[in-house]
Amino acid sequence: MSVRRFEGFRWEDVPLLAYKDGGPYKGVTRQVLFEGDASLPVQWRYFEVAPGGHSTLERHEHLHYVLILKGRGRCLVGETVSVIGEHDLVEVPSLAWHQFRAAGDAPLGFLCLVSASRDKPQLPGPAELAALRQKPEVAAFIRP
Amino acid sequence: MSVRRFEGFRWEDVPLLAYKDGGPYKGVTRQVLFEGDASLPVQWRYFEVAPGGHSTLERHEHLHYVLILKGRGRCLVGETVSVIGEHDLVEVPSLAWHQFRAAGDAPLGFLCLVSASRDKPQLPGPAELAALRQKPEVAAFIRP
């Protein structure tokens, strides 16, 4: 089947999954839109963060390329917290600490593109958290 | 800059380009959202087809992975014509003939994911057009 219909932020024949196994997060689901192929070795996912929820604060060597599809919120990339809304693009460079938080009164749904072969996310240890918290804006934002 | 703002179906620092050089098409623009990188070797583009316009009827070995972001229309993939609308997913398999047409009264904007290294599109010759036209629905749809 070439076309998979969209309805209510679900896609035909795409299961709704838990966000992930490791790391703290709140109210996040995952749908894998494209599993990748030898000729297009990427995984394309849709994550949805419920109002007030957040993804895991983490970093990894592989890039993320993100497009907001629904709602609004804020994200941390490196040491910068940005307000994000529909169709904004977010590039998460290699080894940048990052976290996505939905607004309190709106979900945050986003497409996320990653390489099919990628390293495992790293969680911050006490020294890394202390370094992140040097910046008051970041300290107030993160949910480790 | 990690975040590129979206406004009016344009993204900050993303130029609006002509669709392509070769092959017949009508009313199509292109924006390259992500150029690809050694660790994520894909190109992520946004194409917008004006009301009544169409992309090129073509095929190639590389896969396309498409998500409709705006408007509505129809597409041919292989021998099937489908009505498509916002957030529907379209997978264009290797060597499938394909063409996207916007509705007469609405644009059709879509995200399109391809491998950074890919073969050149092929246009249909007279024999291939005759084969495509065997199916009346396809004959009525295509704009070669």
C-alpha cells in the first residue's frame, strides 16, 4: 500500500508505541512512520508529548532533524531554550544536550528524523547536570 | 542556529527554489529543509504544487517518502491514483511511476525524503506512456 491515511494524529497501520525504555520522560508516545531501507537508511518517527509532558534530557553522537507538526512548547538544544510551534524546524547537532517540553495547555507533536544506525542516548550525570544548571534559564527548564 | 521559524509556508534561511531543471511540471516550488550530513545522509525537501499544478511524471531507483503538509490533491504511484490530504503518508517504491497533482482549488504541499546519493529521474518514453494509459483512470490522470 503506497498511501497511509491520517486521522486524529494517527496513521493507518502505524502502531502507537511507548516513547522508549530508558531515561525519565512524561507523557510521550511514538509512531514509526518509516522504518528505513538499504537505499534510504533513516528512521522517521512522530513523537507526541502530552500537555505538561517532556521527552528525556539526553545527548548522542547522531543528529536529530525535527519538524513540529502539532501544538507548541519549548526545547533545549545545547544551552539554548527556544519557544517552538507548528512547522518550526529544529536541528539537534551531535552531542548537544536536548529536551522537548509541551506547553502546559497544548501537546507538542513532532516529526523526528534519525539515521537507521545510531549510538545509544547518554543521560547526564551529576557533573553534567551541574554544568547545565550554570545557566539559570536552562536550570529552570530541564527535567532530568 | 538550531531553530528555524516557520511563517506562511516558508522557513527562516531556507531559499525558495525552482522545482527542478528537467521534465515537464507546472507550478511547483522547492525548499530544502535539510541538506544531509555524513551521519544522516538524506535530503529533506518541501515541495509546493500550486492549485491545478503537477510534479513531473517520472520514476527512479531511489525511494521517496512523503508526508502531505498542506492542502490536497491526488497522486499516482505505480498504477494507482489516490486522493491525498493533510498528513497522509505516501511511499513511492523503487521504479514506480509517480506524479503529484494539486486540486484545482487548493495547493498541495508535501515533505519529501530522499537519500543524499540517488539516481537521476527517468521520464516515460512513448512505449511507457502507452503502457501507463492502458488503465483509463491512469490515462485520465497523468500529465506527461
